[in-house]
Amino acid sequence: MAQHRPFAAAPDTWRRLVGHMLRSYAAPDAPIPAVPDAPAPATLFRAMVRLARTGPASA
């Protein structure tokens, strides 16, 4: 059985999620790190197409 890598279609999207989480948990006067750039629209599209074809278990 072949193993599938999570987020293979958009491998760096987790960095943006973590950036948003760090911002949401920061104290009011704490310096807030910059959020990484969003993935390109084409990258997100490919990830969604792959998810639709294979289902969430093999994304």
C-alpha cells in the first residue's frame, strides 16, 4: 500500500496556519510575528482538486 504525504499538493500551508495561531494567542502588547504569504491561487486549486479526487484520507 502506498503511503501518501499529508499536504502534498500545498506543502507549506501549515506555516501560515501556525502564524495565525501564534497571532491569536499573543498577549495584547506582545510583538506579533509576520504571517507567511498565502499560497498562490493555483496551488490552492490543485490541493482542492486532489482532495476531491482522492478523498480526505489520502490528501
